[in-house]
Amino acid sequence: MDTQYLKVDLFGVPWLTFNIPNAIMITVAMAIVFFVCFFMSRKIQMYPSGAQNAMEYLVQFIKNIISSTMDWDRGKNFLMLGITIILYVFVANMLGVPFELATAEEHYVWWNSPTSNPVLTISLAAFVIILTHVYGLKLKGPKEYGKDYFRPAFFMAPFKVVEDFANTLTLGMRLYANVYAKEVIMMMIVGLGAATIGFWTFAAFIPLVVFQAFSVFIGTLQAFIFCMLTMVYMSHKVNEEH
Amino acid sequence: MFDLYDIEWVNAAYQLLAFFVLLLLLKKFAFGPIMDMMEKRENHVAEQISSAEKNREEAEKYLEEQREAIQQARVEAKEIVENSKKMSEQQAAEIVQNARDESARMKETAKQDIQNEKAQAISALREQVSTLSVLVASKVIEKELDEQDQEKLIEDTLKEVGEDL
């Protein structure tokens, strides 16, 4: 039972492939993030209560991640980036946990984790890596940024270039593989239960619950790791001394 | 096996665009105000701490001043009590002395008075005696008296004198 996505080529151009359900899931994830944060930050007071505490805890959490990798006077530029990344990736990971929608015959997927699509995770990773270069140029100046390729020795330059591509690939692949594997296993357990009405319908229930709990754990962990690694790569490009 | 056309470039671009928009929206509507408030609170707390520190120092200074003032007041009170005690003692001594002097003076005056009276009495007696003797003499001269008459005369005269006295 292969899953497939409803794809259209925009304007008939072959390389403008548009994955409609995936775009919907991206939108849903971002809408959830935005509205939850929006309504949690309506009442902001000097003496925090309720939702504001949670939001401030999150800000503090990201602050700690950033200051564990770089100076705060540089790191404060990336606070908003870190918050958005961790929230978006977390929600995107969670979207596929409770259920997955697909059409019956052709298995066209309409609801899953958007992060189970490698294009999205790798493009997000590439965005992050490009951002590290942008900020490296901006905060250190072109001269220092260029010199960084030849530190600690001149022959390190090719490795540094390769490193960027490797970082992009691993950062995106790690997230994609975790979430995709989670979805595949989940689908297998659900498929087992749904295949026949009988013993397995009930027997598959317990492993499904266990695995959903594990999926929540994986999703949270991967969101944290993605955010953490973003800051680590950023610190490599931005920090003065190694 | 790997077709570049299979990659969903539009989705990637859409995600990044949406991500960027989400970042801006979150910053504007959710985390911007919260971070502002956190910073404000941090400043507020720092201010409070520094002002508390200042207040504490001031209070300590005042306390020290008060302590000194109390010490001084105590010393002064002691001095005053001592002074008054000394003064009262002095006064008592003075009063006693005065009384003593007064009584001595009174005694002296009384003595003087007695002396005067005595002198007066003596002088009066003397006068009397002299007049009497003159009287007696004159009587004696007036009459040549016999012994019996003389006796009687003296008796009379003495009686006279006695009545006078």
C-alpha cells in the first residue's frame, strides 16, 4: 500500500510540481502555531500568570539553548528564529500523531506530518544553513568570514565547503527520517488492526497507544534537536573564536 | 531513479515563505510583546533590588544615628540626674547651715537681750539704792532719833522701799 500525494504541475510546467496536501499541512501547522501563540499572548502583564508563564518559559528555554552555544549579544538575533523553528517543527511533527487521512483506494494522503516529506525538511535545513552564512557575513564582516574557511589550516577549506552540504543533508534527513519512519510504523500498526475485524483489531490497540506516546517523544525530541543544531551551526559561523 | 522534476520546488518555496511570514507574525503579535515585557520586568527587578539595597543602607545609617542619639541621651540623663542630686545635696546642706546660723544668731540676740535687761535692772537698782540712801540720810539728819525710833524708822523705810520695789 504505497502512499501517494495529489500533485499538480503548476501552469503545466514540469518542474513546478505542487504537492497540494502537503501545502495544506504546512498551512495548518503554521496556523496552529500562530493562533495558539496569538491567543496565549493576549494578556501581557508585569506579573505573569497562566499562558504568559508558558510563553515566557519557552522564550527562556530557547535563550538557554542559544546561550549554550554562543554569546548572548550575538545570539539575541536568533531568538525569534529559534522559537519559530522549534514551534513549527514540533507542531508539524505532532500533526501526524493522532491520525492520518488518506483516500481508500489509491491511498492519496490528505493529512499527515508535513515533516515526513524530505523536500520540506531539507529545504528548511538549507534555509537554516544559508542563514548561517548570511549572518556570518553580516556579524563578522566579509574578511573574517572568508578567513574562517582557512582556519585552523589552509587545507581545511574544501572540508568546510563539504561540511555545509553535509550539514544541510543531515539536518534535513534526520528530521525527515524520524518522522517518516514514525508514520510508516504507525500505518503498519493501524493497517494490522484495520485489515480484519477480529483478534488483531483489539490486539493492535496497545502497541498503537505505546507507539503514539513514543511518536510524541520523537516529535518533541526532533524539534529540540533541529533547533539546537541550528544554533550550533549558527555559532560556528558567527562566533569569533573556536 | 532520481528526477529533478519530482522535487516539489513550489512546496519548498511555499514553506520557506510561510515560515518567514510566521516568524514575522509571531514576532509582531506574540513574542515581541512578551519579550518586551520580560525585558521591562528584568529592569524593574534590577531597579527594585538596587533601591532596596539603597533603602537598607539608609536604614542602617539611621539606625546607627538613632543608636548614637540614644547613647547620648542616656549620658545626658545621667549627667542631669547626677547634677540634680548634687544640687539637692548642696541645697540641703545650705538649708541646714542656714538654720544652724539662724539659731545661733537667735541665741546670740537672746543672750544680748538678757544681758541688756540685766544691766538695766542693775542700773535701776543702783539708782533706787542711791535715792534710798539719800532718803535715809535725810531722815536721819531731820530727826535726832533715839534708838527705838531709829529702829522704827529703818523698819518703816525698808518697808517703804520694799513696797516700792
